[in-house]
Amino acid sequence: MEKYLKVILTVIVVVQISSCSKFLDKDPLDQISSNTFWTNQKEVDMALAGVYARILSSTFNHNTMFWDVLGGDICANQGSDAVALGQGLIEATSGGIVSGIYSQCYQGISSCNFFLENVDRAPVTDEIKNRYKGEVLFMRALFYFTLTEFYGGVPMYTNLVTIDESKVKQSTKEEVVAQILKDLDIAINSLPNTGYNGHAVKGSALGLKAKVLLHNGKWGEAAEAAKQIITDGKFSLFGDYRSLFLARGQTNNPEIMMSARYLNPDRPSNGPDIQFAWHGTINPREELVDDYECVDGKTISQSPLYQPANWRLNRDPRLLMTIKAFEDSVVNSKGVTMGFNYNAQSGTGFEPVKGLNWDALPVDYSTNSEQDWILLRYAEILLIYAEAQNENSGPDQSVYDAINEVRDRPGVNMPPIAGGLTKEQMRERIRHERRVEFGLEGKRYWDIKRWKTAETYIPTLTDPGGVQRKFDPSKHYLFPFPQSEMDINENLVQNPGY
């Protein structure tokens, strides 16, 4: 099912039926009739495509850049509930990002459970069934992991439920994480140990397991899972950092381990270039720009190479492949210098370029984008290993090797980090490396929450217009449950402080 998206609309017709209930915005699972479905291989493939289609939602595509508004690395200049949440101006319990993440993850979980409950009826081999089940369990783990990162413990369903059966109290976060790891272990044992081709593979499941373990402080186990991927050698760093995030560099890319996939003209993403290269809806902060080192591996406050009058010179190459000045032009793949027709002024003086197709300039509403949005890549595995191993046993040589491999990517070629670091010093080096390697990929918000640094960092930030950021550690490490769900599910207990 290369770029499986051609069959999505068909399967949606099969598994989505209108419902008068808005509970979780889920499919009405007690009304689905599929007596004439699951009769051949093609229909099973369609159902599997429907599960994968769930990660084309705003919770898993380029819109996760807005999470870096919450993480403090960017500002948004055209009205965003992420801005209002970050500034503490509203305690949003309905609509927007708060309910969007919740409902979209549960839509995914519903699709997974529907597939798992019905696939055994199909006349396909056990080998195919087991592999597909592994893919779907991986996807269910991804949906539940996302929920735990935003809401903590959540209602947990591992089988199809009726509307009434779904009205349960949330499980604890620990219980949900245990189920996530159980699903991933089954997936790891049933998926092929190959590179990624649009389907989750063993490395995808191992990588998600390592990430889940890292985010839950299980350092030794996280390091072990990441190390297995490194040892298996099925993935590697890609030699062109910029095109890693563009369609031209994403086919059979050895670094990509899971992505939301798009394809023109059948399923364009219709978003990243329009939103960010034309509307200019997000603006990176100077704090992020300043965190990129000079090419000698020193900070801008330490390096003699830094020139304040031209911050672009002598910097970590990843900087200008992630961020540009508002007024700067770029050179497209044909060598033509192109400007940007932004319809909004940058509030910070900077604009994103990571994942934006310069060949599409000038952008307008006819622009169709097909850049896949990467959810998991090998560089993250290396930095998961470095962090987990350092936290577990300190900065041994394998920690240096992992972080330096990321820095030494062809085309980046940053010098190795200095030796002789303490555990605490290495921790800060790894945190810096995560920030610049994954800049504008929506990971910073998750990182500062799990490090418990959000409460000290976020209040130091002032948004354009002079609004001071707020972060209350007694409540803001979790989102509230959407009020619409609280109204329908009397057993759901709201998160503290809301």
C-alpha cells in the first residue's frame, strides 16, 4: 500500500456513520454494520488504511508546530488558542486544541479497536493478520501515548464499546502506559525488522517504546530499547537535513521511522506552505535562534566567530535550515532566488523554513503540499539513548558516541562535544541538542514538561505586544478534559485546577 491514501475515502464510508451523540466525536460503534465487509484482502487493506488515515489529523501533522508555541520556541501572530493557553489568558476546557487532541486520538483508538475486533473474519493468512494487527496495536499505542502526554490518565478502551459503555472513569496514567507497552511488545514481535515504507515496522514500535519509557522515567529500559534499534542497523541518519523534511527527500529515507504521509494530487496536505510560507502564522523566538551554536561548537556568548550584526554567519548549519529572517530570500532547487509574499508581519523578526517547499514559492491558495510530517526519526532514537543512558548510569562513551553522531551528520558537521562532562553537564548538552535538532517539530513542549522546566522557563517569556507568559505548575502540566466530555461522561473526573 505505497502511500496508502488513495483508499482512505472508501474506508471512511465503511466505518463512519453519522451519530446524534457527540461523545468523543467518535464513530457510533454500537451502530456500525459491516456484515458485507472483511470479505477479501483488498477490504482488509482498506480498513488498515483507514487506521493510518487518523494520523493525517491536526494532532499528528504539521499543525503540531503550534505545540512549540506552548513550548516557548515560537509565537503565533494570527489568533491561536495555543497562544491563549500559553499566556494563561484562558483556561480553555472546550474547543480548539484542548478538545481536538482528545477527540482525534479517540477517533484513532476507535478505528484501531474496530479493526482488531473484525480482522479475524477476513479470509487472509495468519501471517498477514498478525502483521496488520501489529501495525494497528502500534497505532493504538501512539494514540494513547499522545493522550497521556496531554491529559495524564484517560478513559481506556481496548475493545469496541457502546456509547453507554464508554462512560467510564479515567484509568491512571500508569495503567494506560502499561497497556501502551503491552501493545508495543506484541507489535515488536509481529512486525518485520525492515526499513520504513509507510507501514509501521519493528523499529517503529521499538522506537515508540523507547520514547514512552523515556517520558515515564524508565531510563534503563528506554536505553535498552533504543540500543536495540541502533544495533539492528535498519535505520541511519540521512545526509541532507533540509530535504529530510521535504517530499523530494522522503522516499525510502533511512532516517524516517514513522510519518503522516501525503501525496499529490490524491491527498495533499494543503497546509504547511500556505500557513507558514504565506500566512506566516508562526514566528520563531530569538531565544531559540540564540541557542544554536557557532560552527566551532561554542555558544554565541563564547565564540569569537559570532557576529551580532550578522547572526547568520558561522552558525550551526541546522539554524538556517530551520529558521530565516523575515526579510530574507531563499534559493530554490533551480538556483532561482525567491522572495516570500507574507500577508502578516513577523512579531519576532523570524520565520520558519523547516519543512517548507521553496519550489512552491510564491504560495497562494492553489498551492498543494505533499511533504510528509515525520513523527519519529532515527536522530531521536540516538538522543533518546543518550539521555536515558546518561540518566541511568552517567556519561559513558556510548552517550558521547550517540550525541556526536547526530552532530556529525553530513551537511551539519558540528564538532564533537567536549569530554569529561559530569552527568549534570551532559544532561544540559543533550537538552540543547534536542532543542536544535528538533527545532519547530513540536517536541519542545513535551520536553520541557517532562523535564519539569516549563514552570521556570515559560514565565520568563514575553510575547510580542508585551504579554507575559504564565505557567502554573499545580495545573498546567496537564490539559483539562474537554467540557463537552465532562458534560456527557458523569464518571470522568476533571484534572486538578480546572
